[in-house]
Amino acid sequence: MPMPTEERVSQLVAGLVERRGFDLEGVEISTAGKHADAQAKVKVTVDSDGTADLDTIATLSSELSLLLDDAGEFGETPYLLEVSTPGIDRPLTADRHWRRAQGRKVRVTLRPGAEPPDPGGSARFEARVGALGQDSVALVLGGKRNPHRVHVPLADIAEAVVQVEFSAPGERELELAGGVAPGRPKPGHEDDALAVDDAADARGNTDALPVTASDSTEGIVE
């Protein structure tokens, strides 16, 4: 029996993910082994406006595992289901991503032909995310030394990726950004979070690392 596509699994899980208060950010399916020994890994990435703790993600993982088992899409192929939240260094591709990234540092690349927000500036620059408008986003340039706020049309941004930070932002810099989005981790604590091991993460340290829960199943439909 062929493996289900990522699109098919997305269709199966989207309703449950939404009912549990999350947004479905993506589904990835990979396979290890060959023929009879093959095992699939299904990674489901979810996010929400608040902070997702390990228990909540583990509950969602169990529910999604049951849903996939009942659907029988994997036939007799065993699979490992991993449900997690996005990591820090995520690209911002939707309005909700910009809202949740408020207060974070991002690396922005403008589309060809777009004018840099600072005259004579580069088309690729770092900034701190401010409030999201209808068609534009406020960005704080200048770092700690010379923080100043500009507004950049979303249509001018080709790519924006959240950056890992190892020191706290300046007070004025964060003030101009409007603070950190409610329920999101404060920037500048990644040095501690990235040093923790998997055991610490499993105890619920979610300040900067993605929250992950896994379920493994034989996936055999009787």
C-alpha cells in the first residue's frame, strides 16, 4: 500500500488541530529502511498564540495518532508520529507569524526593486519586529545604539527569518517594537535554552526550544 501524501495527512489532521486551538504549520513525511523493514516518520508542526506546554502537545499527539490509526492510511507500515511547535529560526510567511514574532529579531530580505527603509541601506538587514498593520509591518532598526521605527510594506518583503539571540535587546529598542507578543518567550535567553539536553526539554522548558511529543504505532489495520 503506497504511503499517503503530506497533503492527504494535512487534510486528515487539520480539523482536529484547529479544534484544539492550534494552527497547522506543516506536515512532513519521511521513510527509513527498505521494503518490509521500512518505517515512516510523520512530523506535524503546530502553533498557537499562547505558549504550548509539553502536556498539551502530548495530548494532541495521542489524539492525532488515534485519528491516523482509524483512517488506516499507512496500511501495515509502522510509523512514528512527532508533533512539535516551530523552532525559533522560523520564516515568517503569514500574518499570524508576524504577530507572534513581535519583539523578536529578524533578518529581512527585500524583493528586487524595493526601496530599503533607511536611505542608502541594504536590501538585506536585521530588524526587530513591531506591530503588524493591514498592509505593512513596523520594524525597529539600529539595534541598541540607534533604535528607530520604520514601516515596511509586506509586499516588499521577499523573506524574513527569526534570528537566535544570545543577549537581551535594548530597553528602547523593545519599547519601540511594542514589547513581546503575549504568551511568547522573551528574546535573549537562547544561550541557556540551547544548552539544555533532551531531558530538560521533556520537563517542559519551552522558553526557546520547540515543544515536541512523539507517538509510535505499528499502524496496522485489522
